[in-house]
Amino acid sequence: MEKEAFMKAYSNVLRKVWSGDEDFKQKLLADPDAVLKSEGLDPGSAKVNIITRIQSEGTLDDQVRLWNEGLKSGNIDLYVPLEEPEDVEDADLTDAELEDVAGGGDCCCTCTPCCCC
């Protein structure tokens, strides 16, 4: 799965979990394959293990790599902390993450055309 598509779907999952949607959280823990598929993260025939206890820092690149390796091996570890980290609002993006979003992709404008339209 490409990083951009993964990032969009994974971010939506985290946002729903961190918003306090207990129903979504419980469904994700009970049937992660179906919930993730409905959110755009299709595990195919792989088994998804939701890991809620984060013991060390990882990067988004690490999670994308784990997802793609898991699709091949049949066993995906997906890290989903149940509580939003306190410093997530103040987190700095790495140079690679900045480059990923700087190129755009989807049209960024809502009123006038720009160079990406």
C-alpha cells in the first residue's frame, strides 16, 4: 500500500479512536479486519493484531513498512494507542514527512485554481 493512502486511512482510524467514539473503539478491538477495511485499510487475508500499548517511539514510515510486510506474511501489527499522545499537536514533522505533503496530490484550493489544478 502506498504511504499516502495508508497515511490518510490510518489517520482517520486514529482520529476516530481519539475522539472518544467508544463504539468505534470497541468494534476496532473486536473485529479489526472488518473495521479497517471499511476505513480503507484492507488487510486482505492477513490477520490484524491491534497493539494499543506503545513501548517505544516509531515513525509513520515504520507503520507503513509493518503494514506492507504484514500483508505479505499474513500477520499485521497495527499500533493504535487508545489515548491521544499529549504532544501530538506539537509534534515536529521530519524532513521526509514535509516533502511528502509539500508535493500536494489532491487539489488544495477551494476558490481559485492553482498550479495543481
